[in-house]
Amino acid sequence: MVVYMDAIWLLNLLADSLLLWLTSIALKRKVCLFRILLGGLIGSGIIIMGFTSSLSRFAGNPFMKLAFSVAMVFAVFGYKRWRYFFSNLLTFYFATFLMGGILIGVHYFLSFHFQMEVNALLASTRGFGDPVSWTFIVIGIPAAWVFSKNRIKGIEAAQIKYDQLVEVHIRIEDCDFTLKGLVDSGNQLYDPLTQLPVMVVSIVPIREKLPEEVAALAEDADRLMEGKTVLPDGWAGRVRLVPAKTVGKQSLLVAYKPDDVRITSNHKTWNVKKALISLSAQHLSGDDAFGCIVHPKMIAEAAQSA
């Protein structure tokens, strides 16, 4: 039987390096490529032990595997304090189990025979291994790494986003509605005359509560300038025109002075006295997680008045 140890060693080196790279992404730690490869090289040493007659009995020992893991993490991230080091080590194991679970799950999902040997994936008992298994590994490891990397970033983005969500209650004339709002530091819309901050609200979830003229104006603000739309009396006196720049283009937004704006966050509710509401016909969130974009100054004002 011919065993291609160099191929198995190289595969293990690349897999360990990808796991260490994924760990650095999850922890947001900047490390150089050399240290990642060094950690992968240390980890691949256990493969060499497995093919060495005098050391093979130690290769499968859990304490030996732990020692290699510690050495890998130390080589890549170094040591600052115990908490820092254990955070790195545990995240490395998390990345390992995550990618391993993905590979095994996909393997059984695609397999016609549930009892197929998982050992074929490791190619440790049949020389170079089954060509299908090796194809699966060569394609599956990078694919699992990309999937894991994207999901970690997606979870982080979702966490950031949902940490910034608040509940917004708005009343204008006889229209009363409550929406989820995203606090966006990039929203710097102000009325140039009164310096009131502007909140952008999508009419999609509240269209049936608005007068038809107001909804039509949200779809096309030029209708007001061209005299094609006449607002109801209660709304006409609230109109403010706010200049806005979108992709280098200057335009005017139609905003309204509300009767009442309340923001609820962490089970606390504040009244916002200084605010304008601009209505938009567009979806502000692809997954409908929020229906309005809250100006950060409104949150600051609410916190000050608490």
C-alpha cells in the first residue's frame, strides 16, 4: 500500500492555516500571513507523528492534540494575558468544530449511503484515498471556510444592526403609527432654517394610514413643486423642504412637523421635541427589520431629557 504522506500533510497544513485565519476574523485580530502559516505548520506536525512508528501512539492522545492547539494559537496570536489567550484558543476550537460540522453535514447530505466511512475523508486508511473523497475535501474545505467567514461577518453585522434598533411612535394629524427604527450615524439630514433633525420613514408599512395626497408626494416630491398635488389643510402647514444630496445629486425632500414623536429603547420611552419626518416610498430594509431611519441627534436629545 502506498501512502502519499506529503499530500495529506499539505492538506492538513492548509486546513489548519484556514482555521487560524477564520479565528483571527472572528476575533478581529490582525495577524500577518507568516504567523498564520507558522501556526498551520505546527499543527501539521501531528500528521508526521502519526506516520512515525515511535511517535504514532502519541498522535491520537487528547493531551497531545491540546498541546499542538496551544502551540498553534500561541504562534499566531502570542500571549498577553490568560483571558486573551483562552479567548483565542476557544475561538480556534469553535472555528474547528464549525468547519468540521459543515463538512460532515454536507458529506452525509450528499451521500446515498448513510453508513459510508467518514475515514475516507481523511484518507488515512487507503493510501491517497478515494478520488471522490479527495475532490470533496479539496473543494469542501475552502467552501466551508468561505461560508463560515461570511456567516461570522453576517452575525456580527446583524448584532450591530439589532443593537441599534429602537421603537418609534409618530403622530401627525389623525395618523398614528409605530415602527421599528434604525439609529444611523450616517443620517445627517437637517432643516437648514430651523436645524431640526430629519427622520426618514418608509410609507410601505403605513400607506393605508396616510392621505392619498401624502402618499403620492412620498413617491414623487416634484409633484408639490409642479402643483400636481395639493395637500390636505392639516398637512400643508407642516411642510418643510430639506435639501439632500444623493450620489452627487442635489434634491429636495418634503418633510413634515409631527405632533408627537416618542422613542422607546431598553424599556424606556422618551419624547422627542425637535424632529421632522420625511416620507419615502422605498423599502428601507431588505428584510423589513426596520421602517424608519432615526437621526442620531434625536437619540442624544432623548437621552438628555431622561
